Amino acid sequence: MNSFTITAVGNLAKDPELAVKGDTTYARICLVGNDYAGKDEDGHPREAVTSLWFVAFENLGETIARNARKGDQLIVQAQVRSNIWTDKDGEKQYDHSFVVQDFRFGAPGKAKREQLAARRSESEVGALETES
């Protein structure tokens, strides 16, 4: 049972990190979101930046790592898992993991937009050359 599931919309802070541990493949992704945080003393708007790390296993992780790049927007649904462990001093520690259950691609980031524009330019040049 998934006691908590969240939906997060953000942009990749960096390229996804694909890794293998044993026979498990996973991707770690960091999403960044900006929120309005009022105005500063000069009346200019301020932003609060929030970043969260997610992990996506097997095919989901491989798909994200293969197709997403820094700056791309992702919309993820993730299960929140609590992590409790005892540190080396015998103190209990508490943390949370966000495990991707599903995702969608959102708006492309700058790198992908530039890549798409270059492809369009190449195809337009190729079309002009074949017309000549």
C-alpha cells in the first residue's frame, strides 16, 4: 500500500545519473522548482528554490536517463518511503526517499530546444538542396 504519493513538477538540475547495484538498475534525478516568495526590501520579487532527489528503477530509470537532460521539465508521481536507521553513535535517524512510480515529459530544457532547432535547420537545408 502506498500511504503517500506525491506529484512533482520541476526541471532537472543536472543530467540523470544511471547506476547499477547488483542486478538492479536505477536512475537518480534531482528536480528543482521555483516558487514566488514575496518581495525583497526594494520591492523586487523573490523566489524560493526547492530541490528534491528522486530514484527511478529499471525501465522507468533507463527511459528517463536515456531521454531527459538538464533543464528538461518532468512531471513525476512518486511514492514517499520513510527511512529509519541507527547512526554510528547509536542515534536513530529519519529520512525520506521519493521513488518514481510514473512520469511524463514536460517542456524541453534549453539544451534540448537548441538540439531540436539544429535538427530543423538541417532538415530545411536538406530540403532546399534537394529542390535545387
